[in-house]
Amino acid sequence: MVDKIGRKRSALLYCTLEIFINWLELYPNIVGLIVSRMIGGITTNLLSSVFETWVDTEYRRRGFDHEKYEIVMRDSVVASNLSAIASGYLAHTLAERFGPVGPFKGAVACTAIALAIVAAVWTENYGSESPEIKSATSYLVEAVKTFKEDSKVLRVGIIQGLTMGSLQIFVFLWSPALRNLAQRSTKGLLGMDGYGEPAYGLIFGAFMAAGVVGGFIAPFVRKAVTILLSPLAKSCSETVNIEGEGEVRPMAVEFLGAFCYLICAGLLLTPCLVSNDGPFAFSTALAAFLIYELVIGIYMPCEGVIRSLYIPSDARCSMMTLPRIIVNVAVSLGVISTKFVSLDTAFFAISCLMMISAALQLSLVSAREWAALFGRVDRWKQKAVRQLSRTHSMFAADDNELSQLNRPYPRTLSMPEDLLLRTVTWKLSGGDGEKTFQGKKDA
């Protein structure tokens, strides 16, 4: 639908629906709350697709520098996290002044400002230059057909659905996990309030700040990974020139994404591994969660580049909407499961989701790149083996020479020239001790 009706109209629809559902939250009516949550499912999908696809298409249309596209993706993550920090402080201030409905009043006002900006500044763009040719159903049918024909596109959708689902489940899990650990940990630790409870506002702000730092360092991390992997396949590395990004080496981006997913999987296991009765269990889990948010800030721009590599921009909204069903199902099951399973089990489950994402991400690396990588590693291994063989031969020759030096020679038997030039120690037959001779003369 977004690709058909236009990204600007979809953004205006998102802002209008957000204003409506936040307005419903102002009244103590259970029906209104249920309706707002149902509409919230629509707005969540619009938020995660409309704005990125509008920026992507508009960036290419205006002919901006291709090399700067990743910087735009990074800045979007940084701006999002900074806005979250500011909104948390604003919500706290409004709640103190207007009560529990204060943050929702602020949300209505902020969304109205966004609505005015989109209406006044944005230009319209579509999934196709000729939007009247296709219907919304045609976009969905083509998306399903693309998934069937190209398994890589399907895998990208599943990967990013799983990672987003894991993140959203984590949002529900981190506060009760830290609360349980704080009850058994030493009081007064960093991240606790005066009552020994987690300082939720400060921790949330720290999470967002970690995401900002991750967004800032993401381009540098990607360059480092590219440099690190380039010598491994110098002869046959693959690069792709994509609109809005320039020349990109898929292997570097895919390895970085998989590596980040594996790190996240390990960090999410922390609540399962720390001792609940340990005095520093709270601090350990909090540090792991902060690093997790940092890594999210690194891999989110990377995911934007991967979408540009594999998913055509003219139907990206349609193709990413279908896999996001995974997100909704995973989040629903994750939240419901917390009533029946322990928090440790829930964290283990989302850790497994991240490991599955890492495995699928590595499956995107082409056979040619894998062959080049392992071929280079084999050459390194053969070189190391040859070096070890030469070193072993040198030590063997030295041992043989030492054995000749330590062997006793009768006085009537002439010694080899090279041995006569060394200090020789030997026992005299029939003597009562050892005698040392230096050079030919003494010998």
C-alpha cells in the first residue's frame, strides 16, 4: 500500500493515526485503549518502513554523493536515539506536571509538529515512477514472487525480522531482569536509585546514549572490517555498485552483521549465566545490556546497506512488510511466554534468535568469497607449516652438532676442523676428571 499511495501520504497517515491513538490514551476507557493498541500495530509497521524508503528514493533522485549514504543511515540512528533521550526527559517532566496522561499529551503535540513538517517540506515519491500502473495487491503479489524466486531476499527479510523481534522482546525483559538482580545485589551500585531499585529513567537514557555511540562508530567499524577482510581475497573480491551507496563489498557488510549478531547473542545470555545471588550480578547484567545497545547502533546502519544490496527500492516497503509479521508474532509470543517461563529462558530464546540470524547472514556470503577466504587461509597455513619445518630442521641440526661436541674423542683421533675451532669438553680415558681445550694448539 505504501509503495502504491506514496511515501509522503503514508507518512501523513502515520502521523494522523499516531495523534488519534495518543488522544485515545487520555481517557480511561478500555475499548479506546484496545482500539489504540490495534491501530498501533499499523503505525509501527508504517514507522519502520515509510521514512527509510522515502529517504532512500529521495536521496537517489536528488543525485547526492553515493559515498555518503551510509552516513545518512548512521545519522538517522543517532538522531533517533538522541530523540529518545530527549523524549524520556520530556515525558518525565510532563508526567510530574500533568500526571500519567502528560506524556500522551506531549506525544500528540510532537506528532502534530511532525505532521506539519512532512506536509510542508516533503515531496511525494513512490515505489515506481509510474504508480498508476500497479495496485497495492500487485505490489504484494510481486513481493511474494520475489521471495520465491530469490531466497536471498527472503533470508534478508527473515534476518532483519528476527533481529527486530529480539530487540522488541528485550524492551519488555530488561526492566524485570534488572529489578530481580537488584534485589540480591549490593545496594548503591551504579544504575540504582536511593531505594536500591534500578534507576529506569537513567538506564533508558544510557541505553540510548550507547546506541548513539554505536551509530557514530559504525562507519569506522565497517571500514576496519573491510580492510581486515580485503587481503584475504585480494585476487577475486566481489564488489557491487548500488544506487545511493556507491561501491560496496557485500562480504564485509555481511560478516560485520553476522559478527554483531553473535556478539548480541552472547550478551543476551548474561542474565542466564550470572549468579542471581552474586553481589555484582546487577552491574554485570547492566554492562552487558549497555554493550548490546552499543552493538545495535553499529549493526542498524549495516542492515540498511544490506537492504539496499538485496531488496529493490521500488518495492522495499512491500517486501519488508511481509517478514515483519515475524516481528509481531515473535514479540507477541515473547511477551506472553514471560507469564509461563522464567526470564532466563526468555533471554535464552532471544539469544537463539540472534544466533539463527547470524547463521542466515553468513549464508548470504557467496561461494566465490568463501573459496577465496579459505584459499587465502590455506596459503597462510601452508606458509606457517613451511616456516615451522625450517625452524625444526635448524633445531635438529643444532642438536646433532651438540651431540658431536659432547662425544669424547681419543687423542690419536683427529677432530673435524669446525670442532677444533670451538671450545671442546671431553673426558680423558683413564683420567680422574674433565679437561677443557681451546683451539688447535691446546688440542
